[in-house]
Amino acid sequence: MIDRSYKELLKLGRFPHTWCPGCGIGAVLKNVAMAMKELGWNNQNTSVVSGIGCSGRMAGYMNLDAVHTPHGRALTAAEAIKTVRPDLNVVVLSGDGDLGAIGGNHLLHTSRRNPDITVFCNDNEIYGLTGGQAGPTTPKGTKTVTSPRGEHYQPLRLNRILTTQAPYFYARTTVYHLNHFKTCIREALLWKGFSFVDIISDCIELNGRRLGFKTAHQMFKWFEERFHIAEGVRDHLKDDELGIAKKEVEAEVKVEVEVEQIPEVQIEGLKLFALEELKQFDGTEGRPIYIGYKGKVYDISASPLFQGEKRMRCHIAGKDLTRDIEIAPHGEELLFKFPVVGRLKE
Amino acid sequence: MKPRLNVIWNENYCKRCILCVEVCPESVLSLERDEIVEKPGCIRCYQCERYCPDVAIEVMDG
């Protein structure tokens, strides 16, 4: 028994959709709609944003507020919507070429700012819409239109990029591992913060046939050989693992600073200094260094920092330095180490 | 219109990717003359409906 109420979220009047037979984007669309329906997300509280590419059509087939953005700018538009309307659930439906290649910069910085949006990346490891060129996530050695002898370069490892800095949520799944796929979608939608689901999908017409697969199901079996499900929640995923890598922000450890008791000094009976008298004690000609602070006179001759030229950085010896504490990088506790030798005349 | 046994097939939505045919564990579905045809023996595992990317197949409930 399957709950078929998710069909309310799809524009069935526009079906059959535009993608090739066997394309994984249809499965992504359907399962995202199912998860949204289960969570009670509807056209009142949800908006979807999509980029450019085959997967950019996904937002158009959903019965929700949808934005079709310029190439690579799906995340920026989504973050803007979330900033203006924090009550909306914002979902980005896009592909690996849009998010990883031209929108790579936005992916880095949106994940850094950690807005509460969910990104579903339909990762078919190819530029599907333009005819099957090698994309950012094409595995090394794959034959494509632009790399007939096999792709030269290492693919962009989204799992490494997006799991460097906590908090993060990164899940990798395929359209074949359907239960795992649904779990990942659901957890990503529920995650507070930036969540990214990397859905390994099939592009049978433009990638699969060149690799020697005849039907979408043969590609699914290939996914099953290449990937295995990692049990439990990990901090990081290896390149051949499917699973969820998530980490909440570490709670900052508060170090309690013990406030030292200010030593009570008997200042009654000590010598009374006028400001003119104090000026003489500037360290020259063998005299000690005195400074005034809040009515007291301190002997700071022992300070290694007060040396030469009658001054230490910006403090001048033989003066009332009560006002200097406001601009000093240190507190007054530095001064309490030194002996009090007298009182300052008002 | 042929009588359907357990699987309702939407001819307009279907793109004949034959994913349903290949995921069926009992091999009761097949593509014959550009139509998905069902043989008797469906165990109602819903795999074809779950995997269909085009929302073109429904398995009749009980």
C-alpha cells in the first residue's frame, strides 16, 4: 500500500515530463514530493528553487512556488528567499553541473553561511542537457563527448568540500537504493541548517549508452557495484560510500576566569604625591619609576617593559595613567602586581 | 483496452524505459508491441510503482 497523495504536489497536467526515458530525475522529483507530503509541506509553506540543466525543470513540475534561476544561482536565490521569509521551507532542486561547476562558488559560501535550506543535487556525473560533456563530477577515466580517451582529471569531491567545517549535513545516495534514498531526503528536509543530498542518478541516453549500458536498470546495477551503504552516521564519507555525514556545531567551552581579589592596601599614612612631584620619578638618573592610578602611586621599576626613554609603548612614566586604562589592551590587574608607594594628591 | 490484473499502466505518461519490467522480481511485466503487458502472478511488491520515474504505474491495492 503506497500513499499516493504526493501526486497533489506534482503538476500532472504537464506530464509526461520532458526527461529521457529512464532518467533518474523523475525518481528524484517523485521521492522529494513524497517526503514533502509526508512532512506536511504544501504550497503555503514551501518554495522550490531550481537552476539550469535537465534538473532545472524539476521546480516547474511541482505544484509549489517555484523559481527558475540563472545558471548556478539557485543557491543565492534560495538564500534570499530564506532571508526575507524565514517561515518558508526552501528547497533547491538542481544538478551537479549547476551546483558544482558554475555555481561552485555559491555552494562554498552558502554552505559556510549555513542558511536553513535543503539542496537536492541530481548528480548524474555528466553535463546532460548539452549533450554529455565531461562535468565536474565525472569520474576519472570516463569516456564522454569531450573526453573520448577517458576523462583526465580527478572529479570534484563534494563529500570532502562540504564536510570540512561544522555544522554540516551531507548525504550521498543513489536512485537505486530507494529506501536509503527516502531516508536521506527525509533527514535532509528535517535538518536545521544547510543540508546537501548528493543523489547519484543515471543519465542513460547521453552517458549510459556510451558506457555500454542498454537500459536504466543496468546502470542501477552498476551503482550497486560501485557503492555500498555505510551504516550509522559518519563524520565523513569515503568516495564509494553511501550514507549521511552530519555534524552539529560544537558547543563552545566556556572557560570561567577566576576574578582575583584586588589586594587591599593600606594607603593611609603613605606619602602624598602631587602631580609635579610625580613627574620627577621617571626612571632617569637612578630614580625609581612611579605612576599614578586611581589615587594611588605605584612603583613599577621592576617592570621589564618600562625601559628607556621614560616610557613603555604609549605610557609615560611619572604621570597619572588612570585614563590610559580605557585604551589599553590589558586590564588594571597588571598593575596590582607592583607595590603601592604613596597617594596621589587630588 | 485489455483487462488489467493488478497493475494499472498509464499509457500517456509512460516513456517505455522498461524499468518496471526489469525490477519486477517475478517477471510478470513485459513490453510487447510498445505496451506494458502483465502476466498473472503478481505478488504486489510495489517495486514497479516505486521505481517508475514517470508516475505511470500503479499497483491496485488488495
